[in-house]
Amino acid sequence: MKKNKTNSRRIFLNKGLKLGLATVIGGVGLSKIGSKLNAKPNDSSGEKMELMTTDGNLVKVDSTEVIEIEHSQDYDKKYNVREGFSNRKFVMVVDLAKCKNALKCQISCNKNHYITGDNAWLKIYKMQESKETAPYWLPTACQHCDQPACVTVCPVDATFKRRDGIVLVDNTRCIGCRFCMAACPYSARVFNWKKPEQGDIISDMKMNNQVPSPDHAGLPSIKGTVDKCDFCPHEIKEGKLPHCVTACPNGVFYFGDKYEDSVTNGEETLRFSKLLQDKAGYRLMEGLGTEPSVYYLPPVDRLVDFKDGLEDFTEFQSVVKPE
Amino acid sequence: MKNYNKLLKDLAPTKFGKVGVIWTISLIVIIIIGIIAYVDQLIKGQVVTNMRDYALWGIYISNFVFFVATSFVGSITVAILRLTHNSWRTPIVRIAEIISLAAIIMAGITIMIDMARPDRLLNLFIHARMQSPITWDVIIIPTYIVLSFLLLYFPLLPDFAILKKHYKEKSPFLSRWYGRLSLKWTGSLSQKTIQIKSIKIIAFMIIPVGIILQTIDAWLFSTTFRIGWDSNNFAPYFITGAFVAGIAALITVIYVVRKIYKLENYITDLHFDKLGKLLALACLTYLYFNINEYLIPVFTAKKGEAIHLDTLFTGHYAILFWFVILVGLVVPILILLFKKGRKPLPMFLVGLTVVIGSWWKRYLIVTPTLLHPFLPIQGVPESWRHYFPSLHEWLITIATLAMALLIITVLIRYLPIIPIQRTADEQELLKIKNTES
């Protein structure tokens, strides 16, 4: 008896499914036929209109074929934090020959981004590849990779890549798993292990008409989230250069737009491609395939002796904290 | 029938003695201390840990990996032994299932402890991105929890029905609960067919899901560029490591349970012998992958790899590294090769050292790599160059381990740890065979 009951239920379900499927197919078919029948007969009025195509050719089209369309809103031109500036691709060139570890870039970056933790976003490393080769100073920050490892591993899309090349962090979404920090080969990311003591940041930001947004590195910083160099889109928006570029007394940093093929350090503006060609530009850890947006010029014919930078070098401290 | 009554008396859950009560209370105390430490971490932020921008993951993650690894025991002993018709598994499967469930639940909790913003947990679903290995983990861990639970629950149904009857007079309250849990099990043929079929499907499913779980766990590390993690060897290395940790945990728990409940008649030397062989196999495979992982990079000695391996072989982590390799892996293999080594007591000691070795092994996988990034560590406080867990981290981690043990303890208290119905059936079969011959 029980078996019979389950059996009849199976049969019912089976039939129901088939019937349902048939109804769906039938419905779709009917609506297709209906739309064909309702189509207007193709009677051309004989009146031709002369139109210009987007690539500049003149064509004649029957007037009945012409349909007026609404102007599409130009989303491209509207600024969106996650999309970035349209038709721009920001790049930076760092001329290692000029760097003497003056640290002005770092101080300016710390001040303008209210960095009060123990780890700066912009760091100047004391580098020496091998005993025989010359030591040099290497300023690094986020490399704004075109194949960013950090963005790939983020589980919640809190860190994202914009079409203008900038990689930003949405610290109102970050869950603090620190996978991006593990993924970044450049150690560019810093974490807010405790509540950031940024002082009067809110009133300061209001005074400068800044609103919290990933554009301004998501300021104010939030406990338990990731921070990093933002390439200063808040400065770019006002037609200014990033803080590190303007602060450097030696013109080490060049910033610009790859599409315009020009970079500037505030004093001289150079052709980006030619600069890389002439001075054998390279990128850090090219072999990893991260495609950074920051290029380096080798430390040749240095203006200042490497040793001069040593007096500013502090191995265990990078952030000059406000008194 | 007399036999059956004895079986029931032996195997039905009984109240804890003094030791059991003290044990449970101390676990609860440890857990409460851990919860207090965790609340403090929530308030102050993860600054209370010793993790910093370089050692950005610590024992929370290595503990998580350990739990995930231990949970693999369910897939191995239960499913694989079932599918290979190894009938000696009967008295150990339930304990294996219990360990598996406890470990995977604790893995889920531990990974949330590591999250600095647990209040944003829902973002993992709202803004989920499929390309992130963490999202894969978010999918696979609940799947494994459900499967482990069902694999524990379905075979329990007949036993619940038996216990309902058994406790009818002794404890009506317990009897009512066992009755509810037995889902109106009568033992009819149709119920049995459905049950057997369901168990079979789950046993089939849990093997690939278990392997995927371990693999994703390995991919959390090997999808990064870091030296020591960026290894194609990692997934099988983690799977075999899980094999080792799971079986060792099983042996340890089985020994204790057998001792306390006096189950020598059910869990015999034969079972320890078989499990010992299984553990030896697991350790040998794991040793093989360890050789791949540590010795082949020595051959090419790329600069980063060489520095990393130096800290392990002769440097800062040398003592721990050689403890894990020798005491946690090589010596157990040597002991287990001898028949005397596979007796219960030596097996318990071996199991315990292997479990401890497995725990520290995960620590060695996570920590040293992070302290050797591509660019040198400069411009940060000196203490950021090292990592050793803080008091908060220890308290919380020990509490998670205690919580796993508490789950195991509670389940052992209220569930028949050896399947009653199955054992009865098997004994019946044996008797029939004996009378026939």
C-alpha cells in the first residue's frame, strides 16, 4: 500500500514536470510567432535620408528605417570612485639616481594621509643587490599593478582596480582577513591593528573639503582594515601632483599619464616612453607578472653619494610622528 | 538476547565519573577564559596579538589549518574504509565522525577569530567574489560541516531508537530526546533501505569534498607569491598531512575512550594494529611530500628559498623544525613498523606526539614564510621582525582546542560511541557462521 502511494506520487510528479516543460516551450513559441505577426509590413516610403556614420562616411537610408533614440547618458564621463577617471592611465617613474634618502616624500605622505601607525605607506629601502654592487636608495609604495595580486584574492571586492590604473581599498567593506597583504609581493599594505589615532582628522578633512572615500585612501582609517598608498586621486582631481612628487626636493618622482605619454616631477615634463628608453627604465620584480604602474630608472651617475643618505636612515622607525 | 542486553549495558552512554566531571568543568573554564580574551581582542583590536604588518597571520591561521586537517579523519576512516569493505572499522567509525565534526566546526570558528572585522561577516556573502580562495573556503567548509553531521547522524538513527527504549524507565527525559532524534525509527525494511542508501551517498560525497577542502586550504597559501608557499606540491602535501593529523587524533581519542569506558572487548589490539598500519602509511606518504617540499629547493638554492630554508634547518626555527620532522614523523614511522609498537599504549604515545607535531607543523608553514618577504623588512619597529604568539593568542587558541575537546566530550557522553545496532548485527552474523561451521 505504502509502495503504491509513493509510486503514484512519483508518477504525478513526473507528469507534472513534463506538462510544465511543454507549457513553457509552447508559451515561448507562441510569443515568438506573435511578435512576427505583429511586425509592420516592410513598405518603404521611397524617401531617403542622408546620414553620416561614426567613421565619417555618408550613407542613404530609407526614412522609415530611421528611429529616433534618446541620447544615452554618458556614463563614461561621470566620475565614479570604483571606475576612476576615464581615458587616463596613471604611471609613476622613480629616478633612483637622484634619491638621497631625504625622506621628504615620506613625511609629506604621512602628514597628508594622517598616518600615525608604525608603518608608512611610502618607504625608502636601503638596498644592495650583492656585495660587489653599489648600494642605493629605493623608494617604494603601492605599485598599482595592472595584474594586482591583492585584488585577485580579496573575497569581498574591498580592494579594486580602476580603469585609470589605480588600485584602491574600500575600508568600509574590508573584513580584515589580510589575504591581500599576504598576496602583495611588494609589502605595500599596512594594517590598522588598533583604533588609528589620527587626531582631529574629521575636522581637518572638513576644512579641506574632503569626504571619506577610497579616493582619499578611505580616510579616516578604520580599526581592523587595510590601508595603502592611493596614488592621490584627490590631488589629481584638482590638477595637482601626488604629495610625494611635490615634496621631493630632488625631483626623484615623475608622475603622469601613459596615454598622454608624458610624466612630470613638477619642474620638468618629459616624454614617458623616451625617458624609459633613454635611461633603461625597469619595474620591480617584473618576473612575477604583476605589471606594476611604477617604473624605476637605474641608480647610475648619482648626483649625491649614497652615504649622505645614511644619516637620515633609521632601521627600526619609518614614521616621523607628530609631536 | 542475553548477549544483546550485555551489549546494551556496555555500550549505552553512562554518566561521567569524577574524572569526567572535572575534565568537563576544566574545559569549560578554559573556554570562558578564552572568550574573555576574545572579547578583549574585539574591543582593543588585534593589537593585542603579536601579529603585525609582516607576520600578518599567526597561530589563528595555523590553528585553523590544523583543525581543517584533523577533520579529514571522517573522510578517511569512515568513507574510505566503508567503500573498501574493511569491516574492522565498526567500533571506531563513530569516534572518527565525532572528531571530524568537532574539528570542522572549530575550523569555521577559528577562521572568524582571525578576521579583524567579524561584524562584517555578511560581506562574504553580499559581496562575494568567486576568484578569491577565501570564497571557496566559505563554500566548502559549511558543505563539509553538513556532510560530516549527516554522516554522524544517519547511522545513529537505529541506536537512538534502541536508547529510547533503554532509558524509558531510567530517565524519561533522555528517552524522550532520543525518541525525537530517532525520527520515528522502527527498523522496517523500507526505512533501512533509505538509510543505507543515504549513508552510501554521503560516504561517496564526503571523499571528494574532503579532498577539495584540504586542497583549498593549501591553495590559500600557494595562490600567493610568497617563498615557501608558492609551491605546486602544496595541495597533496596538505592532503597527506591531514591524513596524518586525523588518524593520530583518532588513535589518541580512541585510547582514552577505551580506557575510561572499559571497552577492551570491543576495541581490541587488532584495531590498534590496523590503525597503526594506517598511520604508518600516512606518515610515510607525508614524509615523501616533505622531502619534495624541503629538499628539492635546496638543490637549486634560489636565494629566497635558501634564506627561508636556512632559518628552518639551522636558524631560528631549527629546534622546532627538527622536532616536528623527527619526533612528529620519522620516529613514529620507526615505532609503527614493529608489531610491538602497534600495541595500544605505545600507539597512544605515538598518536599524541604526532598530533602535537602536526599542530606545530602548521605553525612552521605559516610563520617563517611571512617573515621573509621579497623586499627587506626595514623602517618598522624591531619587534615586527619576529613573531611569537601573545598571551591573548595563546588563551584564545587553547580555548578553541578546548572547545573541540568539549564537543567531542559531550557527544561521547550522550551518543553510543560504538554503534550498538551494527555491533549486534555483526555478532549475530558471527554466531550464525559459527553454528554453521
